[in-house]
Amino acid sequence: VKIGFVGLGRMGTGIAWRLVGAGHELVVYNRTSEKAKPFADKGVKTAESAREAAQGADALITMLADDAAVEASVLGDGGALGALGARGVHVSMSTISPDLSRRLARAHREAKERYVAAPVVGRPQAAEEGELVLVVAGDPDAVGDMKVVFDAAGKETHVVGEEPEQANAVKLAVNLFLAVILEALGEAYALGEGYGIDDRLLLAILNGAVLKSPVIDGYGKLIADNRFEPAGFRLDLGAKDVRLAVEAAERKIVPMPIVSVLRDRFVAAQALGNSGQDWSIVGRVSTDRRVNAGT
Amino acid sequence: VKIGFVGLGRMGTGIAWRLVGAGHELVVYNRTSEKAKPFADKGVKTAESAREAAQGADALITMLADDAAVEASVLGDGGALGALGARGVHVSMSTISPDLSRRLARAHREAKERYVAAPVVGRPQAAEEGELVLVVAGDPDAVGDMKVVFDAAGKETHVVGEEPEQANAVKLAVNLFLAVILEALGEAYALGEGYGIDDRLLLAILNGAVLKSPVIDGYGKLIADNRFEPAGFRLDLGAKDVRLAVEAAERKIVPMPIVSVLRDRFVAAQALGNSGQDWSIVGRVSTDRRVNAGT
Amino acid sequence: VKIGFVGLGRMGTGIAWRLVGAGHELVVYNRTSEKAKPFADKGVKTAESAREAAQGADALITMLADDAAVEASVLGDGGALGALGARGVHVSMSTISPDLSRRLARAHREAKERYVAAPVVGRPQAAEEGELVLVVAGDPDAVGDMKVVFDAAGKETHVVGEEPEQANAVKLAVNLFLAVILEALGEAYALGEGYGIDDRLLLAILNGAVLKSPVIDGYGKLIADNRFEPAGFRLDLGAKDVRLAVEAAERKIVPMPIVSVLRDRFVAAQALGNSGQDWSIVGRVSTDRRVNAGT
Amino acid sequence: VKIGFVGLGRMGTGIAWRLVGAGHELVVYNRTSEKAKPFADKGVKTAESAREAAQGADALITMLADDAAVEASVLGDGGALGALGARGVHVSMSTISPDLSRRLARAHREAKERYVAAPVVGRPQAAEEGELVLVVAGDPDAVGDMKVVFDAAGKETHVVGEEPEQANAVKLAVNLFLAVILEALGEAYALGEGYGIDDRLLLAILNGAVLKSPVIDGYGKLIADNRFEPAGFRLDLGAKDVRLAVEAAERKIVPMPIVSVLRDRFVAAQALGNSGQDWSIVGRVSTDRRVNAGT
């Protein structure tokens, strides 16, 4: 499949290499061109713009940081909209708002293109190893046509509906759940510490004996050991996702009492200057006591 | 070991049978005597009071619903305090406040008795099957002497410190974490439902592909299927534990932003008349939208 | 002063009549034209678009419901931007986000026009009676030139800075404070009711003996008497303002723990179907108990 | 009236002098005796215990810091219970839990004594000046008999019911409302500061032009000026009242979403070491940003 690939951050780079490895023909583009250089060095074509990458392609994959970046690349002046080849599909893998996904779907429809949302679940390392989970929604035909791409990009694909925004909502639900767990770990640790309990010991009981989740184990250790660099997933991106989740819920008039408070904790964590740290740091600054102790 | 056993609710009954099965000599007592009948039928001795059960025993095990019940049974008029045999140990398995645990420790010390807190983690069925996890704290000698009892009562014992209240704090931290998960499941489901995503499908991705925790899977299914009866753990008991966690944190001046809101959600869930349902119902009433939809 | 006036809702209508009464020359416009009819009947000029109203005017006043309406009227296709006369000033009285205010300021600057934010505090009746308070920010010259307009529109003008967005931030701060008071009244009443205390009696002590605020007295009575219709200020507009306040704070990385929860309560109140009621109803649905009691 | 007066903190001292000034015959007692010395110097009788102060009196007034102090003075070993003269009335002016008030009512009834709750609203200076507001509940006869005492102690008396705990619930509702206002001021200021708005300017609009409450004005200035010493009302006492309010609500299964978060903010403010400052400091530490800025 001929694929235009836009966005070579850590996740995008990992996925793009998987696709190259699976024999797909890629044209890659990144706003800052040095990220594209390793691809050029290996003979992968590079483009000067998102539009150029999409030109005549069967698929345009976007894997960008936020709504603004996706909107600019596709809908903005000189964006990729309308450049795809016949029966081309825009596969949006970024974690964006359901609202933007809906607008993208409409714009592509009007441009006689197809659009599928396929946000991914997993850390950058999982991307490199082909261990990502894809959450997919969109027109069944387009989804079917892209199956070969999904299979190359990750190890598991869940089709959750025919409206693209549904996949984005699921992705936000997953991320808000993880975010709640980070904060809950922080508060449980804080209570334990108040009684002289070591974080690691508490984690051994909480997860080792009860929850038995490798993800909780991993985050629990990061927080216990104050290991927030290098960031697997940056706090400011996590904060963005929690905000998107709250806004997506509000659009459907769904209250979110816990997540609303969580959102504020992420703002507080950013206000303390941690935007570039791993998002698990929210579990460390979750309580003012620790904030105070740490300064 | 000669054991006085006080409290034959579902958890207590399961543990007591395990101890009987391991060959220990039990004298059981329950406030309402019909709960003791099955034991009497099998030739286990029964007592007319907690004090009588404790009389001359090597160990007094209490497994009661809350602080008030434990306080009445041990410290109240005609309570068990002072009745144990030489080097007797009160093993408190109930989920009580660290504050009461500290007071029990002091009272037993003054009565020349020993006291160990050993709250258990697990559902009633796990108790019957010997699958409980014990969280233990207290004087190392007393803990050592009770090892044979712990081994019979559960499959795993974590000694977390020498101050009994530490074990109670750990138990509360575990329960508050589980409670947060119930609410987080509810809010994630609510967001998903707003976009037409089935709860079970969301759970399959959230837990099946990401968290991989059997406990989250179990609770996620209870909430998805609205299966809140029979209660594995009653909402009112869960509400009590969340309240105890907040109070235990406050005693150490530890803020708990998320758990403070969660506590209020449990009150809200009780206000809706669900006290006798499984505590996972908090995930179903977590958002007013559903509350409204359901009435 | 020659004034184009866009937006004839209750607030806008009240202000427009004050300006007419003060002898200013108005051209009014409203999206649904029947709102303009009373003005036409009295000989006030009407326009077919916001742009036409602004054409050649000294001042363009916009008083619209939300960001989207203001953006469409000014920045959209056929919007008023660039239509003002020499040294014309756009006076934005709507309660909009500081973010939009900043974008409007920039757009007008680029179009060689001037822009002042002048959101108003007060209910529609206050508008009719000239009792509004104006919160103004912008270039001092432009503010000075508009003084005669401000004096006609309200009884009091507070100039809070030279960046227009500052006035919008102050307006949001005022509205979030009022919104907190509505919720706080609701929770205080709920506690009192739990102990058999009549809302009115509690209000007599709380406000009559302690706070002595006519505004709290007014809202306290609305809530006590369940008098939410007709709406002085609709719940959905109030919800919008609380949301804007949270977003405006997030832009400056300012945590808002209480207001974040409040925002969720407004969503919950809307989810119960109260969007068209007076926003004080949030004090009545603030607790699930009452929600339940009412259904 | 012959009055035993227990508790000579700032509030108690102010009230006691008012009663002396009104010609009542007092016997005063304070746990640390130096507080009683100024009374002895002026010829007022002093006692060595709460019981001695109550001995044969028509009224026993208690004005103590918290539940524990009142419980110890009245119900504890050597407490005042049962010492009053015929038809004697215990007038409990402390801010205590409705729960303790109910227990006191029962204990006095069993001891053939009468009990009235009469918590006061106002700052210490108001006590000295006879400007307190009394919130009273209890048996109408007892309330009637004490009218002369209430009239001497404050300027205004509100009888809210026949169950003493009702007065305590009203007092807690008043204090939680004030506490919410402190936090709301803090968050409104924080938003304003984010946009370069001076706190005092915001207060001038918020209260001066809108709310017009002398109490909000006073607290708003304390927070704006960071004037938290000397404490008119200590943070730790305020934190206690918010906690009592949450617990009183929980006893009646009343959710309190905002106040639950507020309670956590008070814990956070205490964790930062401000327990002895004026409780309005909660408005200054309400947001982590300021906490950070201040450290």
C-alpha cells in the first residue's frame, strides 16, 4: 500500500518503521525535517509537506501531538485534504478530540475521500516492537481496506463503531482511566507514607497480591522511585488528554466528578513546572504535602 | 492453637472453617447465635460472649464489621480485654481505623496481653478457599507466634511493620484504591456510552488489552452487567472504608483530593438507597446522568 | 455617537434602549429580526447584518450569547471586521473567553480598527434601568473615546487594564464566584434540611445576620422557594461561563479545585434537563439526595 | 442568674465579661488557670473544675474548642454532669458536632438536667462588644428560662428548633458557607492574577459592585493583603468545623460535593504548616500555583 505518513515523533517513528518493514511504500513528512533524515538515509521517500506526502497515496496516516497539529496538517492552508488518490483513506492515529474527528470525517466526505480514526494504545517502545493496540472506527469498507495497514502497525485491532469519533472517545476513556490510576497510586502512597509504609511495600500488596496488572506495577514503580525522566508520555500531553476527556464528556452532557478533579491536579502538576516529565509525576505531586516536602 | 473466634459473618465464617480444618481448637462467638449453629453442629465449641470465647485462649481473633463492633467486643463492658491466657494474642482481622488499632494496642499492653493487627484482603469466597492475603503488623514475637494461624487463614502474609495501626493503614489504602477503580470504571463507561460504546467493549480494550487485571475485569463486568446482588462487599461497608481512609489521612495531615470526592460519591450512592448492594454500584451511580436515567 | 448595535437579547435590548435614550444614533441588528421590530417601530434604524450595522459607525457594540456568536458576527464571512468608520471602536460587551478577546484585539488591530472589551455585570432588569456595572479593558485612548457610551450603558465603569482580555477574565471571576455561592447555598441548605431546618430560616441567619449581601439574599430565596422560572440567567449560559473560567485559568496554568468540581455540577444539572431554568437551580440539584427526592 | 462558665478562650472571655457586666453571678473555670486570673482580679469567683463551676448553678455555659474538650468537661470523670441546681440548664455555646449535642442532651435528661445548644456566630471582638448572634435550639421552657442570658451574651437570638443538635447543624452550615467563600475568593483571585489583575481591584468589583457583603469585604482584604496574623479564627479550628460539617451531613446521608473538596483544601493548608494562622489563609494556599510561588 502507498502510504503518506505525517508525524515522526517517537510513536510515529516506531509505527512508520513497522510499516516500512512490512513492505509498504512510504512517503514520510515531519514538520522539523531532521526527524525524517533516518528514513531518507534508508531510502524511504520524504516529502516537504503533509500535502505532498498524501499526494496520490492509498492511505494518509497522521500521528501528531494534538488537535491543532492535525487540523493544520489536514484542514489548514496547503493541508492534505483532497490530495489522496482514488479511494484514498486518511487514517488518523493521533489522540484527538472526538469533535475534531467528526469535523475531519465531514471534510473528507465533502472532498470525496474516506476517513478512519485509529488511535493507538501503548508506549513508544511498544510501537517499535509492533505491540500497539489499535482502536478503530469508521466506514466498514474503509476499515476493511486498511486492515493490512493496521496489522502491520500493531498486534491487535478493535473496531468499535462506524463513526470515527467513537474510536477517539474510547482512546480518551482509556487514558483517563490510566490517569486516575496514577493519581490513586499517589494518594494511596501518601496515606501509607503517613503511617511509615514504604511505597514499594504498599505496591507489592496492592498490585502484587490484589490487582496483578503489569501496567499498574510499572507506573507504581515509576512513582515509588521518582523516576520521571525520560518521559514515556509527557505530563503536558497527559494533561491535554484528560482535558479532552472532560470536554468530550461535556459535549454529551456526561458528568465526570472524579475526572474533573483529576484534570485540576494535572494543571497543578504543570504549575509546579513538571510539563516535560513523565505523566506519572502527577501521582507524586498529587498531594500538597508532598509538594511541600519536595520544595 | 486454642483460638477464641469472634464474628461469624461471611468472611469470619470462611476463616473459622479454615482454622478448624487446620486442626486448631476453636471457641466461636457471634452476636446473633444462629451464625454459630453450623459450627456447633460440627462439634465446634461456642461461647455466649466475646469474653467467654477469649477465656484462656492462645489467640483471640476478631472479624467484625466496624470500629464500633470491635470496640464493644473488646473494650466495652464485659469485653474480652484481659481474658486471654498467658502470652495470649488478640489478632484483629477486621477493617478498622488505625486510630482504634492504636487504642487496642495500648489497652492490651496495659492488660499484659499482646495485640496484632491482621486485616485481610479478599472476598468471602477467597476466605473459604484459603486464598486470602493477610496484612500484618505488630510486635515481632507476637507475629511470630501467630504465624501458624496466619498460614491456616490465608495463602500469603505480608508483615508491614511493628505498629499494629500500620497494617490497618495498608488495608485502607488497598480499599481506597479499589474504590477509586470502581468510580473510574463508571466514569469511563459514562464517557463511552455518551458516544454509543458498549461497556463490555470498552472493558475488553481497557482491561483486556491494557491493564490486564483480573480484579478490574471482575468489577468491570459487575458494573457493565448491573449485577449488584448478591453483594460480595456491601456499599455501606465500602463507604465506611473510604471514610476511614480519609480520616486516617487527615490524622497524618495528608490531603487526598480524589478520595475526598470519592467519599462524597459513596454518600451519594447511599442516598439513592443502595446501601445493601455490592459496592461496585458506586460505578453505576457515579454520574448523575445515569442516576437520572435509572429512576 | 453613531453606534452599530448587534445582539438584541434581553441584556442587549435593555442596553440599546438606554443608548437610544441618551441620544446616540443607533443601527441595530439581531439574527432573528423580530427582536429588532420594537426598535424599528420607534424609528431606530435596523440593519440586515452585523456588517451593515457597523458600516461607518464610531462604535460597534456586540452583546451576544457566546464565543461562537461573536466570532461569527465579527470574524466570519461577511462579518463586521473592517467595516467601522475612521477611529471606530468595537466594544465587546458579551461574556466571552479571554482567548477570543485576544484574537479579536489582534484582528481589529490588523484591520486598523480599535477594540475594547466591556463585559457587563448585572441582570437584564438592571440593564433596562441603567444599573449595570461595566468592566472595561483596552487601549486607553479607545476607552476614553467610549466613555460617553459606557456612561449611558451603565451606572459604574471599572477600567481594569489595557489588554482587553483582562476585562473578560474579571467578568469570568465574578461569575464563577456567584456560581460557587449558588452551590454553597445548596449544600448549606441540604445540611440544614438533614436536621429539619427550613431553608428560609437558615438563610435568615446566614445572610441576614452574617453576610448581609443583597445578592446572596436574592439567590438564597430563589433556591429556597424553587423559583427557577422565568430564568434571570439561564443555566446553560451559567454553565458556559464556569467552563470558560476553568479554561481561562488553564491557559495560565492556574489550578481551580473548587471551581473544577463546580463545573461538573453544572454539567450534572444540565444532564437533569434544567438547561433553560435559572442558573440558581444548580443549588437545588447540587446534591444527589435532592435530585432523588425530586424524581 | 447564677452561672458556671467554663472555657475562657477569646470568645469565652468576651462573653463572660458581658454576663458579668449584665449583673449575673459567675463562677468561671478554665483548664489553664491564668486565663481566669483577670476575672479573679475583678472579684469574680473562680472554680478548680468544670464540676465545681456548675455546682448548684442555674446555668452552666460551656465555650470550648472542640468535641473532646466539651465531652471531657461534662461527661468525663469528674465532669459537670449532674452538678447543676434544680431546673439548671447546660447552655452549650461551643461549635460541636450535632452528634455530641445529641449525646449531651440524652445524658442531661437522664441526670434530670436540661440542655440547650446555643452556638454563637461572630468573631472574638464581636463577643466583647455584645454583637454576637446566637443560634439556639432545645426545650422551649429551658430556652425561655435562658432568654435573659442570651440577651446579655449577644445582640440577636435565633431559635431554630427543639432538638439541640439543630442549632449545631445551623452553626456548621454557616461556617461551611464562610469557608467556601474563602476558597472561592482564593480561586477568583488566582484567575485574576493569571491575567494581571490586582486582588484588591477584583475585590472592589466583586464585592463592591456586586455582592456588597461586609464579611466578604473583610475576608477579601485579609487574603489580598496576606494578613493572616493575628488569627481572628485559627485555620485548625476552621478545618475542624468543615470536617464536622461533612460528618454531620454524612450522618444524614447528604452528599456535599463542594464542601468535600474544601475539606481536603483545609487539610492541604494545614499540611503546609499554617494551622495557627487565620483560616482565611486557605484562600491563599487554595491553588498549588500560589503555594509554589510562595515557597
